[in-house]
Amino acid sequence: MKINLPDKLYYSIGEVAKAFDVNTSLIRYWEQEFPIIKPKKNKKGNRYFTPEDINNLQMIYHLVKEKGYTLDGARVALTTNSKISETVTLIDHLEFVKAELLKLKDSLAERDVEGV
């Protein structure tokens, strides 16, 4: 899953939820369930997520939403499997390559239709 977030030091919970296409309540719930998510909070209690938190959320999202792990299973996988981060990064790169190849295929198909 490729998320579209600008390069910043901190992201609001709304930005994070929108990037992952989930509700803010799910982000708050995952924060309670997974100790690796530790957003900074201001005096009002607003959460601000770091890029490290975003990477951790990507791993959790991959395990729970894409692979179908239970929360307990995802928690265990995060603590026992050190390669999950690499796997998520590799999947992102492969999805990017696939998207680029599909664009190329579409542009070649358009050229054939135009008779060029």
C-alpha cells in the first residue's frame, strides 16, 4: 500500500487516517494495541505522528488489513519477525513498478489505436 504524505516532521491523526483510508478511531485503537506506535501529544491532547510512527502503522496495516492477521497475531509477528519492515518496503516498490508498467502498457495501446 502506497501512502501519499508530504515530507514533514509530524502528521496529524486526520492526515494519517486519510492516507491509510481508515477512520481516526482505528488509528487511536491501534495506538492502544501496539506499543510501537507512540505519537507525540500536545497540551490539548492532539496526536502528532512521526515518520517512524507512519512506518510502524504501514507494517500494522499490511499485517492486519492486507494479510488478514488478528491483532494478537500482528503483535507477535512484529516482535518476532524483523523482516516485516523490509517486506513492506519491497511491496511498495513492486506496486510502484507495476503502476509504471501499466502506464507504459496503456500508452503503447493508445499509440496502436491512433495508428502511429
